[in-house]
Amino acid sequence: MAARFEIKTARNGEFVFNLYATNGQVIATGGETYTSVDGCKTGVESVRKNCAVHVEDQTKAGQEALAHPKYELYKDKAGEFRFRLKASNGEIIAVSEGYKSKASAKNGIASIGKNAPDAPVVTAE
């Protein structure tokens, strides 16, 4: 199975996207919902454009804030590691699921950089 962006209709009738790895697992989800498929595709293009950026590790004390675009690696209230990809304007364009280890979250970030640039966009039925 090839990596892909998949656009689907959300519960509210708007559109969202997921980026799937070659193993079929969701690597990241779009950071917002879109009113049109074209708007969602613009979100996908933003992920492609910004996927090869630095990681700001917010789990480390004294971590210097990096300029946008960037990934922010953080720990959620449940103690899981997550990341979000922010565009140059600071908007969140992709978010991850929770990971038990920081290494797994970092692997997710690396997977976006590897898979997003060439992943085709498909529309879910």
C-alpha cells in the first residue's frame, strides 16, 4: 500500500484529511475542517510545503522557541507525546495521535517528511 492523503467528509458536513503511511496507519490529521474539497486540498499542499522543518521539543526545559513553520512536540494531559505542524503563519495544519514514547512521536514526524511530498490525494467514499 502506498502512502496517501485521504479527504473525507466530517460529521459537520465539512472536509478533513488524513495522511496515511505505507502501512495503512494514520500519521497525521489536518489541523482544521474545510468547507470545500478544494480548500482541503490547499491544506494538503500546505503540509507538503512545510513538512521538512525543524522540531521544537516542548518537553525539554529551556527549549528555545523556533520560528514558524515548525513541528511542536509536546506532552498532552494524559502524558502521551503528540506533535502539531504549524505553517509559516502559525496556523496548525496537521496534528498527530498520542504516542507512548517520544521516539515514536519523532518517528511520526520523520514519516510525514518522507511520505507527504509525493503522497497522492484520494477522496474517501
